[in-house]
Amino acid sequence: MMINATIRNLFAVALLSGFGGLAAAHAESSTDNGTRAPEATAAEADMSFWDISMLERGFIDTAPADRNDAIPVGTLGVDGGDADRIVKLAQEIADDKHGRYDSLLIAHKGKLVFESYNRRGRINLAHPQASAVKGYTSLLLGRAIQLGYLTMADLDKPLVHFLKELDPSKFAAGTENITLHKALTMHGGLSVDDEKWKELEKDPAPLQGQGLVQTLLEQTGPITPESQVYRYGNFNPMLVMTVIDAVVPGGAEDFIKTEVLDRLGISNYSWDTHISGLPQAGWMVSQTSRDMLKWGSVVLNEGQWNGEQLISAAYLDKATSGLVKPTLDWMPDTYRYGYFWYQTAVAIGDKSYDVAWAWGGGGQYIIVVDELDLNIVITGHDRDDKIMTQVAKTIIPAFM
């Protein structure tokens, strides 16, 4: 589950600052000229993502090919959607008019009806993911609940209740106030000095496994109502991953592969390892755009995949709800946060649509609009990352 060192070093810089280079000057439609979706060569598949060459042209497909990957396909316009509006937007993206984005895929009523690739996007290339990974971690917890390793009631129990290797005598005051619910909504309340943490990272041995949480709970200031406010990141995803690792048989790494990725038919991926030795919970995962679409399908179908209840429906309902308000100045006032998933209402004319999405810095999205049975995947590496404007302005109205 390791990702190569080049991606490890470039993830944070690349996804937040963007990369240069010319994007496609024009897009070409496979429905017009029969061209195939761009694929990475074997050599490119072994490269750092950031060394992949730019496509000479963007690729637009209004009738995606069936690749025997458990994703049903259809035709834009025939199976829903305003083809002219979507193709126009895709051409604008290919021309860099909306930022640096590598792919846009749209599924409607269970069928992939639109697929486009630009810049470094390739149909068979796993794209680096930043905080969209938090959304995956949330669904992993939902899988553990579905299998009975946790219950919905456990979400409100002290997180340390599930970690039997810890020594509570060394904890800071109030650590029992950290619950799974609090961690999943970024309200864990840890206050670990940044410089102190940098020193602790120099000796990974005490941080292995549950040692990570032991160290954090020793080093934090008191956990109080005042400290348990929305604070993005702040070790919360790894708190959740540590609980998953503790409660599932065989540990989190095997659980991710056998109970989720294998069942979704996802094999072309990388999932990096945290300094604790556990799988990363908040970033540093790569997956193809088509495989990202599968996660969205599970969310749209109330946790079901191929007739199996993969994720607890009750958990999903809560996870994709607007439970808390993020307190980040740059974020739109209408945005809400569930369990590592965002939620907002998009008003279009006299109607309002509930939208939920997993979101990674630089522009990785899995967006679901339940009322329209709409599943949208976007990958990119754009500094400003304003593509959600086009989702609300163009994509959602095209399927109303």
C-alpha cells in the first residue's frame, strides 16, 4: 500500500499550488472521430504522476466505452442530460478556462454517460488524492458498522473505549470527551504543539499503532468544550483510522483491501502508510477516476453495491448530512460538514438540491445529488479550485 517517494514529497505542494504546463488547446470527441480514451503506457504507470506528460488534446466522450469494470455505461442526451451544455463545459475545461483539471466523469441513473480527460488525466492512471481520502475513511468506518464491528451507538462513546492498548493514567484531562462523532466532524479538540510534534516524528517507534493516540493524548492540552471546536485535520482522521484498525479482524490495511476495494473491483490504486504504520486516513491515496465513481455509486445507492449492503445505510445518512458548520473564512457560508463529507443545498430557479461530496485540495471530488441520481467525479491540481461553481451553474441544471 506504499506510494512512491516522489509523490509523497510532492503531494502537498502540487495539490495546493498547482503545476505549470500547457493544457489541451482543443478537445476532441470520441463520438465524432472514434478516438479512444487516453491511456497511460506501462512506463508512465511507473512514473510519478507529476512526471506524466500533458495530453496534446483534451478527450471528450458522450458515449463512454464499457470496460468490463462493473460500471454500466450510457449515452449523454439519450440516457439523460443536456449534451450541448456538458460538452461546452468540457471544452472550456480543456482550454483551461476553469482551472487545471484532469478529468470529469458524470453518471446519471446508474450509467456513466460522460467521460473526459485533460492534462495528466488518463483513463487507466490512478490520480493522487488529497483530502478526498477523508471521505473514503468515513465510508470504511461505515463498512465496519455494517459488519457489526461497531454500532451507531458507538459513535458517541469515548474513542479510547476502543483502544485497549492505551495507558489512561498518562492522558491529559478530558480525553474521554473525544468520541468518534467528534473526530469525524473535526471536533476532536486536540491541541498538540506543532514544534513538539515535529520532534516526536523524529522517533517513529513510540508512534506505531495505538502508540500514536497514546502520544497525542499525553501531549495535548486539556480537552474542553472550548477546545472541541471545528478544526480541520488536527489528527482527527488518524484517530478514526486507529479505531478501525483496532476493531476489525486483521487490522485496517487488510480490511481496506478485502472488505472494500476488492468488493468494489478496485485494483489500480496506491494507499500510503502513515508514520504510525497504519494506512493514511486523510490524504496520499491514488485511484482512477472511474474507481472514484464507484464510491459515489455506493453513496447514491444508500450503501449498496451490486446488490450487497456494503456500507451501513443509517451511517451513510448521517455521514452525508450537514451536521456542523465549518469555520473556515474562505469557505462558502452555505457549506456544512458531516462525517468527513461536505453538504450544501444548491438553489436553481425555484428548486433546491441537496448535494454531498468528498473533497480534496487541488480539485478531487466525488459529488452526489440524490434527487437527480447524479454522480460526478472530478480530478485536478488547481490552486484556486473553483470548479464547484460550474457544477452548480452547468452540470446540475443539465440533468434537471
